[in-house]
Amino acid sequence: MGKKSIIVIGGGIGGLSAGIYAQMNGYDAIIFEKNDFTGGLAACWKRKNFLIDGGIHFITGFKPGCSLYNVFSEVGVQNLEYIDTEVYARFVDETSNRSIDVSTDLNKFQRDLNSLFPRDKKVIKQFIKGIKGMSKSDISDFGFRRPAELMKLTDWVKELWRVRKSLRWFVGKSLKSVREYVNQIHDPMLKEFLLYMFLPDVPIAFLYMILSFVVQGQMGLLKNGSSDFVSALEKRYLDLGGKIKYDSKVTEIIVEENKAVGIKLEDESQAKAEYIISACDGYMTIYSMLHGEYTDESIEERYKEWDIVRPLIVISYGIDMEFNKERWLTLYKSNENIKVGDEDDNLVTIRCFNYSPSFAPEGKTVVQVMFETNWEYWSELSENRVKYKKEKKQLASETLVWLEKRFPGISDNVEVSDVATPYTYWRYTLNNKASYMGFYPTTETIFKSVKKTLPGLDNFFMAGQWSLSTGGVLSSIYSGRHVVQLLCSKENKLFIAESS
Ligand SMILES: Cc1cc2nc3c(=O)[nH]c(=O)nc-3n(C[C@H](O)[C@H](O)[C@H](O)COP(=O)(O)OP(=O)(O)OC[C@H]3O[C@@H](n4cnc5c(N)ncnc54)[C@H](O)[C@@H]3O)c2cc1C
């Protein structure tokens, strides 16, 4: 009997992962990707001699000793060059002229926090205890080993037992949002530091988890950028016999008798397969490609009520200067506002690519500034190309003025500048409102299970950042694994996962 065919829509991390596991399990997969390259949000591009990385900031679980590493070995990214960081990030409060480094040495981190914020020693002690508690178990793939649909009560009991030493840091008070948690803090800088270390409305348990990766040395940077990660996934998929059709935008999923049987492309051509996996935007898949015909209350609620992670505007400069003393990531709570779109912003995130020669020629550096911004503003503005381009240029020059005050000499040494707006991210990936992580992981939604199938529709699955309660690299990789686990279960086959 020949292999069963699968069409995967979208060649981002989620689609490539689905393709890899499909090939591993004896299916014949073909990815239809609208661009002439894979990777989606995990994108890099060249500007003169500089490599601009507009994607993944950090990778967790990249070393042996952590369960995630096994999955990395399966999808072929285990041997990439990752860079360890001694300091995860720096937070600078310009108003009080103080700064704090998030160190991988937890004792040092606690000492630094105590000396900066003596009135908050009690909260600091509790916060550090949370990080230590979370570090006691291998939580890197907690709840991810199998899709929620296949988890039986006994599986959950096993999972909970496995992470039992960290369990108390997942429940009770640890489910408070960071925004609520910081109410007990006296020092305004400490409040803001915790609020903006990740996202302000995630549960405090999320910060414990991220920082537990940091102290375990499991938080690394991609030496050769996001494109290296994507190339390794693509290679693994192609080596397993997978196929990719580039420049192939899917417009519709063909359904016959409530069974997904194929796709229609923008050029009106069609392709058929036994199974269809959509690994592109969830809203577009459900409400446009499938005309909203396969939904239920929980799907409607998710797409109407759940918040999504706001988009970013990313301004990159290729600079003829070295920045040896800068951290790779610094968050400035600035004492000056910068006008970004229709908002005044004073939270300036700077990513400094001084940790690898891959991004710039010797003696030069890529410095990137990021802001959260409004999708609606940039999407409307993009309709008037002249105004849109002018505003991009204006923002790049105002941001440079801000940088010049902190890094004198920078503006005379800029060789290239590049602005990627939410509209840019949308144009390349079609993600709803240019969200770069999908649903916002709030205290209400983070532990909700999201099904990877749609009610009433057979032979169809969803992968990628919209197919879980929140996105990111790991969610997307696991989503691809999950859909093939579901497929194997549907066909009563043993799921196979082999290391490369
Ligand atoms: C600046 C930035 C920093 C980030 N940092 C981190 C980080 O540090 N850690 C982390 O875990 N995550 C991070 N992320 C998030 C992470 O990169 C994404 O969540 C992840 O890459 C999403 O992958 P995906 O495959 O689900 O979706 P996408 O990357 O959006 O892939 C979807 C693919 O589908 C294609 N497509 C869309 N529509 C169609 C269609 N109609 N027909 C055919 N093809 C189509 C798109 O072209 C794209 O290739 C970051 C993202 C950004 C932008």
C-alpha cells in the first residue's frame, strides 16, 4: 500500500515540524508555502553586509539534560551553535538612574535585587524561592509530551508526579498575574522590571519558569540567527523525503462531505491529499479558508474574546562601531517618550548583536530597537505608501536621536537602517493583526486546552502558534508533533519519533 498523502499549509516552524513528524511516520508530506522561503516569523534578511534577525530572541532547552533536547534532536536542531548567556537581560530605569542585570547566578541576582530594593526583601525572597522551586524538576516539556486530546487521567497523574517538586509553584498564588503580583512591591522600578521582563499579564509562574531556564543555563542565543534554526528544520524535513512548494498561497480548503480533501491556491489550481494540516494563521484558516463552517462555542470565544500578543515594530541599524559592553538584551524604562505610531512609548527594548560575528563584519554591529505598537495604525497607514514610508523613516531617525544620547557617536556611524512594521510582519506571514506569538498567555487562558481538530470536519488538523493556548518556538514545534500523534492515533498506528 502506498504512503498516505498530507498537505501542510505554511512552512513556518509549526509547518516544518508537522512535515518532519509526518515523514518520520510514513506519510508523504508536501508543504505549500506562500513565500519563496520557509520560516515565517523566524526570519532574517540581509542589508548590505549586515544580517538583520527579525525573529527568535532566545531558545530554551538546547542542551542535553533537559527533555526538550530530545525533541530538538528529533527535529534536527540539536547541533546548531547556541551561545550561553551569563546575563539574560538588563533593565535600566532612567528616572532613578539604576540598572539591574538578570544573572544566571541566582545568588548574585538575589543580592543585587536586595541591595537595589531593600524595602522589598520579603517579596524578593519569595520570588527567588519560586525560581528555585521551578528549577527542581524538568518542566521544560510539562504537558507537552502528548496532545491534550490524547492525555488520559493516568497520563496527567504521571506528568504531575514527574514535576512534583515544582508543582506548588504552578498553582495557587503563582497563578496571579504579574500585574497583580507587583501590587505588593514598594519600589516602582522593581514593579516595572517584573512587569516588562516578559509580558505583564502572564501568571507569575511564567516568570519563575523562564528564569528557571536561565539559571539552569538552558536559555541560549542562536549564534547564526533565526535563519540557521529554520534551515536545520528544513534540511531535516527534506532529508526525510518531504517536499515544499514555494510561492504557493492557499486560499481555500476543499471539503467534501465534511472531510478535508484538498486545497485551492491563489492561481486557482488545486491539490488533493488524504489529510490537510493548516499551520498558518488560525483565524484565516477557520473563518476564511473554511468559511467559518466548522466552529463551536469554545472556538468562537477564543477568536472573539482572547487577547492576542500585540505586534512589534523592529528598527535595526547596521553600525560601524563595536558595542562590547552592551548586554544582548536591554530594556530601558526611558525618561523620554518616543512617538511610535499613535502612541507615546517609553519602554525601549534594545537587542545588541555583539555576541557573534555572523551579523556584521568585523568591528561593526547590528543594534535593534523594538516597541510594541498598534496593528490598526500601521495597517491603515500602509494603504498610503508615501505616508507609510515617511513615517518609517521618521521613526528610524527619532529612535536614532534617542540612541545617540545613550551611545554618543552612533548616528555618524550608521551604514544601514531597516524598519519592519507590523504590516511588514503581516505581509510576510499573514498572522492575525501581525501577532508574533498568537494568543496572549493570561492567567485565564494559559492552561486551557486547545483542540487541534475542528468540530464536524474530518481529516483536518491545525498546527502552529495558533493551535495552542500560546505561541512561540516550542509551541510551534510541539504542535507539529502533536498533530502527527493525533493522526497516528486515528489510524491506530504507533507514533514514531527518531533522533536525527
Ligand atoms: C521578533 C520576534 C521575536 C521572537 N522571539 C521568540 C523567542 O525568543 N522565543 C520564542 O519561543 N518565540 C519567539 N518568537 C515567536 C516565534 O518565532 C513564533 O511563535 C513562531 O516562529 C511561529 O511559527 P509558526 O510556524 O506557528 O507560524 P509562522 O511563523 O507565522 O508560519 C506560518 C507560515 O505560513 C505561511 N502562510 C501563511 N498563510 C499562508 C497561506 N495562505 N498559504 C501558504 N502559506 C501561508 C507563512 O508565510 C509562514 O511561513 C518571536 C517572534 C518574533 C517576530
